[in-house]
Amino acid sequence: MNRYRGLAALYAFWALAVMSRVSWQYATHLGNHLPTHLSAITGIIYVLIAYWAWQGWTKALQWGLIVELIGVIVVGTYELFYPFGYATAWSHYGAGYLYMPLLLPIAGIVVVWRNRKRRIDVVTFTVAWH
């Protein structure tokens, strides 16, 4: 049984929310599309994380969460000093989404690491038993 189904559902929801915002921004904002491109990249990352979590691919999931966390920190910090014309999904560390883009990858990394520890304990016990 896959232990990451809840994480997959959360990321699928956020992917839908971000991609809806991206569609709206492409339709209504003319000119500078850098913030919209950043949001589109965010949405793609969310879709990949949701897929990897659904499949139970721990390594890919872990790296996807780390990439997302780095992206949130870099874009959030950059925008503090050089504001975009309008918000991205990662603007101000995800303030427009109740800071979920910052909190969710941290929670996801904790879940992945806890499950990897539990798996290692089971393997160790099984090997030691035989």
C-alpha cells in the first residue's frame, strides 16, 4: 500500500489551483509574463510531485519536494528585493496560498523521511530475524 496518497491528493489540488491561476494570468496580463511562467513551472512541479507520490516513487518524490522548497525560498526572497508586477504562486513565500507552498514541501519531506526510516527498521528487523 502506498503511504503517500494523501500527499498526492494535496499536491493534485494545489496543481489545479496554480494552473487555474496561470490560465487566468496568461489571459489577462499582457506584457511581462515572467511571473506567469514561474507559476506555470510551479504547477508542473506540483503535477510531478502528485504523480510521484501517487506512484510511491520515494526518491523522485523526495527530490521534487526539495526542488520545490528551494524554488519557494529563491523566488520569495528575490521578490522581496525586486517585486514582480503581479504575484506568482511562490510570491512572498506563498502568502497568496496561505504559505502552503512553503509549508507543504517541508511537511512532505518529513513524511518521506519518516516512512523511509520505518522501512529501514522493517528491513533491519527482517534481516536480523533470519
